[in-house]
Amino acid sequence: MKQTVFLMATIFALVGCKEEAAVENSVRGLKTHLVEKTENASIRRFPAILEPSKIATLSFEVGGKLQEISLGIGQSVSAGDVLAVLDPSSLQLQVDAAGAALAQAQSSAGNAQANFERQTALLERGATTKVAVDDARTNAETANANLTQARTSLETAEQNLGKSELIAPFDGIVNAVEVESYTTVAVGSPIASIYPSDNFEIAFSVNFDTVNLLVVGKPATIRLADRPNIILDAVVSEIGSRADAVSSFPIILQVSDSHPLLKAGMAVEAAIEFPLPAAEGFSIPLSAAIMDGEIGQTASPNAPATLGVFVFDPASNTVMRREITIGGIRENALIVIDGLQEGDLIASAGVSFLREGQDVKLLDLGE
């Protein structure tokens, strides 16, 4: 029985070896990509968060007691909308008091002016002294000054009454509400903050090599993470001259386009085009790269990365590994600046199953 089991195991082993040998010696079908399309730039992508380009913090120019606040974070407001209201009672009392003071000042000014005119007439007839006239003139001038001050006080009180409403200065979105209903607020205390609904920016950081390739005004695009089909134009608006971390320089992009779905805090991806280290390069699919961890060095604009691809040899119907230099990535394609020639056929699928010198049969000529 033991001999039978051993014999069966030996047979299975031999069959397995023959099958492996058959697999090793089989001709593998090869899908290829024809090297022909050239590019002169690469695109780098940076994750970021959409932020409003400005946030306006609103406050009252007068103090008082708030009425009910109905604002909510994320609420849309239009220019001229009333966002919050102070209880006008105390402000109206100030207007009434200023009005009464004005009436009294008008009466006093009238009496003082009449007395001055009377004293002047008496002086002409010799019935009074010049000192009395001078005193009457001074009293009239003082009464007129008090009248001017009373008018100003009334105007100020009326203006303050008009400032009891907090008005939205532009169309926007409520970012924060800093107070609660029926609380007493002081002059200048933050009430709410809003940001424009059509003016956004994004911020991210780049390394030293990349920041030296950027200038203010350079065009870019952003893609919404939740809606990848929505792509908007942007422009580099600010470039940090000082790193906010080790060799990490802040960059700000101003979003040029608008879209109804844009909201602060959305995840986006910024894309910026950079020139290749060489004049131009060939575009090959990402699937052509041999992913064996043999990239030559860390990629940078001044030191492009290298990796391997399998090139079809028509003379022997085999594939040969070749090292290529990558200048960047553009639209899910590698940009090769050295190592390939126009007309080369490279393996574009199943590269992990290929080996140096393996016999292959072309399935198609790719794109």
C-alpha cells in the first residue's frame, strides 16, 4: 500500500513538472503599445481643500440687546438681507431725547438772538452800554453753537437707530454665527461671518524644486473629488517665499470659474502643467511599467526617475527589458524622455508575467 501511494505521488510530481515546463516553453500572447505620441509637458496633481477666498466678520456699529437670531451655518444670504436686529427701544429713546434737546436749543438760540438785536438797537439810541451788547452777542453765539450740537446729536441718534439692523454686504454663505438670541452685544462684537459663494481658493504645499517652477498667474485646473467630471479653471495667486515646514512652500490657487455645487470644505485635486526636463517625450500607458521596485532614484524636476519596460524584438519574437527615463505623468500616462524611440513596441499589459527573452506572439498593435 505504501509503495502504491509513493508511486502515485511520483507520477503526479512528474506530470506537474511537465505542465510547468509546458507553461515555461509556451508562447505568450502580447498586447503592445506603439511608441509614437509625444508630449512636451507633464501634469502634477495636488490634493487640497476648497476654501473661501475671503470671510467677512460682521458686527453692529452700536450696542444693544439682540432680538431673535434666525441665521444658520451654511445658509445662503443676498446683499441687503437683514441678518440680525437690535431692540430699537433704547435707540428710539435716544432719538426722542435728542429731539427734545434740539427744540430747547432752538428756543434758547432764538431768545439769545432776539436779545442781541434788542441790545444793539438800544446802544444806537444810547440807552445801553457796549458791554451789554457784547454780552448779548456772546450769548447768541453760544446758543447757536448749542443748537448746532443739538442738531448733530439728533442726526447721530437717528443714524444709530438705522444701524439697529445688520445688513449683508454681498451675496454669500453664512460661515459662523457668534451670538445667541436676546443677548446684549457691545459695539464691534462679532455677530456672524459670511463668505462669497462664487469666490474660492485652495492652498497646498510643494517642495523646493516645484516652487521654483511656479509664477503668479500660471494657469491650473481643479477637479472636485466628489464630482470628478467637474473641472474648473484656476490660477496661481500666491507663492510663499518661506517654507511652512521643512522644504515645504505654501501655494494658493484662485478658482476662476464658479459652479452651483461648490462649497467650502470640499476635497479637490489641483492639476498644474510643468515643462519636461527634455524638449519632449513619448506617452506610454502606466500599465507598461515593470513594477519590481527598481526605480533608479527619487524623482525630481532635475533628476527624473528611471524604470523598466519590455520592448518587443521583431527579429526574435521575444521581449527584452529596457530602462527608460520618466519626465513626468500626464493624464494617466508616463512621459518618457529617454530610452525609447518612435516605432518601438512595448508590452502594455501583463508585464508582471513576462521575463527577459521570453517568446511572445503579438495580439495587436495597441493604440
